[in-house]
Amino acid sequence: MLNVQVVLFDGFDLLDAIAPYEVFCAANLKAANSFDVQLVTAEGARLVSSGINGLPIEASGKLDPQRADIIVVPGASGEVDEDGPDSVPAILGRAAQSELTDLMKVALARENCIVVTVCGGSLVLAMSGLLEGRPAVTNHLGMDFLGATGAVPIAARVVDDGNLISGGGVTSGLDVALYVVERELGPQIAHAVEQLFEFERRGTVWRAAGLVPKASKASAPATASATVRSDEMASAGLHRSDEREPSQASAAALFSEQNETAGFDGDWDTVIATPVGKLQVMLSISIKDGVIQGTATQGNETVSFLEPKLQYNKLSWSLRITKPMRLNLKFEVTVEGDAMLGVAKAGVLPASKVTGMRISQVSTLQATTRES
């Protein structure tokens, strides 16, 4: 008998959890003593409020990754377009910061334990860095965010990566559970459950097997890279009708760039207001001879800017953060005097506001370079 544990957390989506629960229970009717199905939490037996009108569901025990053969992690139900405490990202973030992360780390380390995620359940694990480099799927709204965590987003209804099987949005919980039943008990039992439910599993299950399809060629026009927006030209002091000599135009652009780069140098005490809380990060920025360098320090961890670019009055870069979750964030900021303002974005999540104050004109980065 296979032990199936369906994980609940405050704000979980009912259909994500109950649909697989019912599939496994139905399979047990068709193949006696095949599954022992339980509702559990990371904390132990308790009433858990779902994200649908706070409907309480009772969990009978604590998640035990050493005992489980199959663990199901659902997504959340809440506000999609907001960034408050009842938003889906905030609910998933709280789940990712709970004891659930350590327990799921144990589960994923066991080859004979299958971890099944439904919808945002993939994001709960991905936020904690547990899916880095692994193919997975989530709700279509969260696919960019999934990629920003280091996972490999696959646009399929069900993705099979060995001991990790993920399902897409909402009703995909039925599909992924039926697939697991077929994989573990065979197609006849899965078909019998489909007949009982009057439901047919949809989509081809993606696996890293067989021939790899040919990649489609980029269809962007060859002249696209040479196209310059008129508003960008205006920002640089250049116009299509500009009659100045090329050397004069270049000098003007260089003077403008030098003035702009000077505004970003220094150490910046910044705050990133994410949907799951405020992050205090120290930025050190140095721009010299056209070379942009930057680091971000959070606690005792310092990471370098990735692909920093200065375009007129905006500085942009990518940054991999690990606290309170693992994310690849894309920053875009401007400065006015000693004040910094901008946004940090991960996938389709609401942009997080970035605010900062310059605390030193000479960055720690520059000081270190001079000493060496």
C-alpha cells in the first residue's frame, strides 16, 4: 500500500488539493489497498483555512517525508492582481518560509518518494530553491516567475521529471493525479477512475525522453537591432533632423553619459518592497570608463550584478537573491541627487518598489579596487 500525503497550508486552493485526494481515494476503490491517503500539514494535525472563503479543512497529522511514497503540494487561492497579504504570491511565500521547505527537501532527496505539485505548488518549492535546474510547470500566470527561480518552465499540462511530477493550473490536479495512478498502478486502474469521474485526462505528459524537437528560428527583422526609438534619441540630445557633425553629436552624447554615470556611483542603502515583505539590501555601484560594476549585500551574503546596463538616465541589472526566497530579479532604477527610485521584477509578479539613499559617494567597490 502506497502512502499518499496531501499537504495543506493556510490559503491553499481547494481544487488543487481535493481533486488529487479524490482521485487517489477512487483508485483505492478500484484497486483495494493500493493507496492510504491522508491530509497533512507541516505543523501537524489542525484545521486549515482554505483560500476559498476560508473554508476550514481538517488535517489529520504532520507531513512525514520519510514515510510518504507520494506527497502532493497544492497551490494557493487569493488575489491575483494585488500585492497584499491575501495575494497568491504572499500566501505561497508564507508557505515557502514555513517548516514545509525543510520537509520537502528531505522528500526530494529520496528517490522512492514522488513529489507531486499542482498549480502554485511548484512555486512553493521553487521559491525555496528546491526546483533549480529541474523542468516543471505551474499556472500559466506564474510561468515567468517559475523561470525566475531557476527552474526550467515547460508549457505542458503535466511534466514528469522522475521523482518530481508537476501539474499546471487548477484543474490540472485531476490530470496529474490520474497520471500518477497510471504510472504506479497501470492504465486499467487509471481508466477505471476516469470512467467513474466521467473525465478524460488531457494533454501529452512531457518527459525528457526521445527525440528533441527542432528549435524554431527567430523571425525578428534584420534591421530591428539598428532601429532607434525617437524618444530615446531625444533623451540623448540627438534628432533625426540633427545637422551637427558626427563628432559634435558624439561629444554631446559622451558628455551626457558622463553626467548620468556619475549619479549612480556610491553605496546605497535600499529597501525592496516585495509581496512577501521588505528586503533591506546594500548596493555598491561603480561606473568608470564605461565599465559598470555593482554588488548587492543582504546580511552576510554579497552577490554581483548580472548584465548591468546604463541607458540614458536608467540603470538596469539582474540579481539573484536567496532570502526570503530564491529569485532572479530584474532591476531598473533612476537617481535624483542622493535618492534612488525604481522597481524590481520577477516574471509576472507585481513589480516591487525599490527606494534607496546614498550613504557614500565612493562605493565600497571602488575603495576595494583602489586598495588592490
